[in-house]
Amino acid sequence: MPSLNGATSVNGSTKFLDYHNAVEALNEYRSRDGLGIEDLIDTKQRGGLTYNDFLILPGYIGFPASEVILDSPITKRITLKTPFVSSPMDTVTEHEMAIHMALQGGLGVIHHNCSPDAQADMVRKVKRYENGFIVDPVVISKDTTVEEAKALKEKWGFGGFPVTESGKLGSKLLGIVTNRDLQFEDDLSQPVEKVMVTDLVTAQLGVTLPEANKILAKSRKGKLPIVDKDFNLVSMISRSDLTKNLHFPLASKLPDSKQLICAAAIGTRPEDKIRLQKLVDAGLDIVVLDSSQGNSMYQIDMVKWIKQEYPGLDVIGGNVVTREQAANLIAAGVDGLRIGMGSGSACITQEVMAVGRPQAAAVYSVSAFAAKFGVPCIADGGVQNVGHIVKGLALGASTVMMGGLLAGTTESPGTSFVSREGKLVKAYRGMGSIDAMQDKKAGAGSKNSQASNAGTARYFSEGDSVLVAQGVSGAVAHRGSVGKFVPYLAAGLKHSMQDCGMRSLKELHESAANGTLRFEIRTASAQLEGGVNMESYEKKLYA
């Protein structure tokens, strides 16, 4: 053995234990390294913490990141494969965002700063995007003109309409009009009877979905009509849905219809009951009651009314930041809660109103209380990166809602433009901003558009002669497509949980509750140390 100048003293000690017993030596300590979650979020000792004020201590890695399971409930009855939710803001979530969030295993909440009919149309587009058996297909008659068929394609975003004798479901099937049949037709006035496909492959009523999919795959057709013994159209399936199943295995779908899960926001005014009826008729699965302060007589009454009128509809209440706020909504019957007040990147409620709570303290306090009643919670606001997502979930949230982080994606409805610095950005605004509260789309041309506005409703300002802003307008960096950005967030979350030694979000929550998951307070100097300390650098998030 070579001669080495080995250490004779370590930390002043010259007597060492047998290194084989290093693990057993941990039993000499009264507690595990770091802080438990209750000690971390002790507001009497530490004040209110935000996500930047602490770190999660690493655990043991005994598995690959690919094995981490991200399944988590969004309501008492609905679970997502990816715990990400897009915020109901008019520069974040319309049908495009809702569709692509659902395809990635998350959920998009469609905003309500628009007319009830426009919001209902967006819900329909989400619900019709993917199906198993399409039980309510868009059906036309043989006398429908080519021009009318093309208009339907523009309206719904898809082609391939079955043609029946009466133009309704349940009538004798005559043919199908496809995109190829309409694409190069110049005579727009001629009936579709002259251009439709009549050489049909069909399946009989009673066929199972796997059997129907096999028939469709072999037929090389785009659609497979399902007919009864008299050849009356009963339903149909689409080849595009087969393709979507292959490309998006994590998609948030209902188990029976195979349609994408759709959520939408409403206010708590009497007219919102009419809005909700339209949304339910369009196929809504989850309604989110949108308010900056959810502990109000208006929201409690609305929750009770919805649970009575629509018992099959899941209701998410909020926003709340205290146990007392949450208790009233839980008692009213909510299926989920939304946590956050004034922590969003475009929100100035804490600054202007001096009301709210630091987000880390709020998430822990409310989610720990709500868990006693089986009510999942959404951490809404303050999320600027993957690390914040991990922290929100570690503190007890089941899912995380994002606004500014997703506003820069291609699927958001915000306007793209080049900033003064020459960077590609997208418009983004808080729903409490003056721009949002003065938007007239929700009023649908009515004289008092302020009374119908989602921003004024969210902040109880419908009747104010002077609007007090609780949000700002601005722009965020363009982040590319949700199809790449959300998988990046999911991959980052999995690797973080691997570092913590947690195989699932369920294990993460259990380990935080029993003290296995440990935390550390992060001083201002520690935050500086944990950031980038270079003269110049390029921050590329994913490839």
C-alpha cells in the first residue's frame, strides 16, 4: 500500500468511529437534519414565507426520474396526470390553451371576460376536440350547400360531417362530406349530396370502442359511422382521435366519453347562473368560482346553488389564504380550493389593499386544513419557475395554477410583438388591471359593460364609479409552444422529486406530513449564493 500523508485531525478530533457504522451513528441526533414542515411554516417565529425563502433538503435517489408519478387530484372526483393548471385570465386561457393543457395531462380554465355564448363556444371546442364514441356529431342534410358545410368547418375547426335524410342524428345515413370533398369545390351553391362520399364503412350499434377502433384502422377511412339495424346514424368515431391517443397518452380525459376534461370560470353574480347553464349545456366538467376573496356570502350561496342544481358538476372555490376562509367554502360543499391572494406576477392586491398572505404560508395553512376533509387545493400565484412548482406541491397543494408562466406560450390568446429591446414578447395583464376591468367583450355590447366584466366581478367593483386597480398590464417573454414548455416543467418536477427521494406526489405529501421531508430557511445571502454569479451568461431553460 502506498504511503499517504493522511489526516491526523478532522475538526479537532483524532479519534474516529468505524466508518461502517456511519448510518447507525445518525441515531445519536435527536432529529433529522433540517426543519420539519411545521417548524418551517411557523408564522409566529418566522413571519410569512414565500417560495424563495426556503429550500427542500435532498433525500436518497434510488430510482430514475422517469419512474416518478405525477398523478394528483384537482377535485374530489377528478385526477390529472400532470399537476399543472392554466389560470382563467383573458391573456392566458381560451380554448387553444385549454385543449393543449389537457393533452399534456393538465387542465386549462377558460376565462369569463367574454360573453356567455363566446365562453360556451370555447367549451364546446374543447369537448369536441377528442372523443371516443361521438354521440352528438355535427350532422347535415343532403340539401346543405357546400358553402354552409365550409362554414361549419370554420366554426368547429374540423371537417367530416355525416349526411342523413333529416340532417339529424337518428336518421338514415346517406354519406359523409370530408375536407377533401369540399377543398376544391368552386360551386358553393350546390348541395353536398353531389360531392359526398357514399362508399361507407360502418359498424353496428353495440360494437365496443376497441372493436370500432380496429375496424376504423383497417378501413383507412377518416370516420366510422355507427348505425342501427335500419342504417340510422347513432354515433361515430374519428381516426384523428386514434392519432391523438398515440401522441398524447397522458391526456386529461373522461373515462366514458374519452373527451378532454374542460374547466371554466364564472363569477358569483345572479347573471352568472345563466352563464353556467350555457356552459353546462356545452359539456363543462369543472366550474371555478373566480374571486380575489372567496369567503363571501355571494360565493357561499353560489356554491350551494350549484351543488343543488348541478350535482354532477365539480365546483372549485376561492381564492382563499386562511383556514377560516377555507372552512366556510368547504362547509358549503366545494370539491376543490384555489389558494392565493396578491402573489401573482401581475397582481398588486397586497400593495394596494394591504390584504393577502405570503404564498408559502397560505398554501401550507389552507391545504393542511382542507386535507382533513378530502378537498384538494390549487396553489395559485407566485410561480416563476420549476422550483416554485415543487415547493407549492411540497407544502400540500395537489396542483399548481400558472398565469404569467404560461402567458408567453403560443397557445395563449395574448398578442405577440417585439419589445423595445428587440425581444419577442406577448401581452399579459392581471384581471385586476384597469385594461382588463374596462374590457367591453364580456358585456357583449350592453350599455353597462362594467357590470358584466370578469375583472370588476372578481374584485367586487361592478358598481364603482372609480375603478381601483389591483393588477397591472405588461408583457412576458415568448416561451414557445405548450407542447414543449409543459413537458419541460414536468421533467423538471420529476428530477426535483428524484433529488428529494420521492417517487410520487402522494409520497411527497405523506413525507412532509410525517417529517421525513426536510426543509431549510434561505437567508438573503443564501438566495444570492443559489443564483447565477457570472459576469455574463445565457439562461437556456430546455432543449
